[in-house]
Amino acid sequence: MGIHLLLEEIGKPYETRKLSFADHEQYKPEFAAINPKGKVPTLVRDDGSVLTEYGAIATWLARSNPASRLLPDDIEGEVRVRELLDYCVGTVQYAFTRMFVPAVFTANAADHAAVRARGRELVEQKYFPVLERTLTGGPYAVGSSFSIADSALFYLGLWSRHHEIALPPNFRAHFERLMARPAASKVLRDEGLAKA
Ligand SMILES: N[C@@H](CCC(=O)N[C@@H](CS)C(=O)NCC(=O)O)C(=O)O
């Protein structure tokens, strides 16, 4: 959903494909032929080449579409965006993966409830307090313009809504700002997540 938001912000034509984790489609041969890591997001570019890893995909989209201004040109701006993005994708996301796909962490189905509970605990007690302290400036994640870091906070906000995890105040205000963007409304409609 984060990469989907970036594609919508850029405004060029694209297609999305949804995978059902419940049906283990990420591990099936059809998807493994595209991304043997069995992970989303996965981007197939116009020349047929495949790009994986959120940060790489987001950076490629930003740098290939400079008019969309999704990644600052100055090094301080760029590393601050990367710092926050990497925390979302490399740390916070894995607590959610505990909740969405506990089998990644243990083959023992009897332990899945405990893995899910630990994921929730990490999000609520450890990771969101860090994000909350980061989101004090604004109006966007890093300064005054929307960047690829905001796209990661967007999907974390949506995942929180799905798992009924309350966002702390700064994060909530930031998420509401993102949700007000036309691109976000379009993503929600396309993903079947828009509230009636
Ligand atoms: N390092 C990867 C992580 C991607 C990732 O963990 N995606 C999750 C989304 S919940 C996934 O596809 N999980 C399915 C699985 O692990 O089976 C990235 O940055 O894109």
C-alpha cells in the first residue's frame, strides 16, 4: 500500500496485483518466478526487470520521477528520509509481520498466538513511542514536503487500523494528513479499504 501510494502520487499509469497471504500466494511458483523472496512489495518495471525491497523500489520511483519531489536532493534531507524509512521498513514492519504472518517466526502453530502478541507489544510499547518522538515537526515525516518516508508511515497507519492499534497523537495527526491526500483516497478505493 505504501508503494501503491507512491505510484498514485507520481500519477503515471501502473497496474497492481494483490496476493493472498492467507492462501500463501507469496510462496507459490507463479509469484516465486517473479520474486523468489516471496515478499511484497515487488515492482516489475516497463523493461520487465524486477525490483524488490521497499527502500530500493521507493528510491528508484523517486529518482526516476524527480518532478514528484519524493526524495530531497540535499544529502541531509535524503539521509533523514532514509533514516525514518529504514526504521519503518526494517524494524517496525517486522513487528507487524509477526501479527500478519507468524509462521515466518515459528514453524510451531501452537506458538502463533504468542508471536502475534509479541508483535503487538513491540509496536505499542517500543516502536510507536519512537515514531511519536520523531513526528514532532512536520507537516510531513521529514519537513515540509511529502516524501517516500511518508509512504511507509501510511501503510503502518493502515496496518494499525486493521489490527485496532491506536496511533499516538503526533502519528495520528500525521496519518490523518496523509489520508487527506487525493492519492491516499484513490489507494484506499483501489485496495477495497475505503469506508462506506
Ligand atoms: N525487506 C523487505 C521486507 C518485505 C516484507 O517483509 N513484506 C511482508 C509484508 S507483511 C511480506 O511480504 N510478508 C510475507 C511473508 O513474509 O511471507 C522489504 O523491505 O521490502
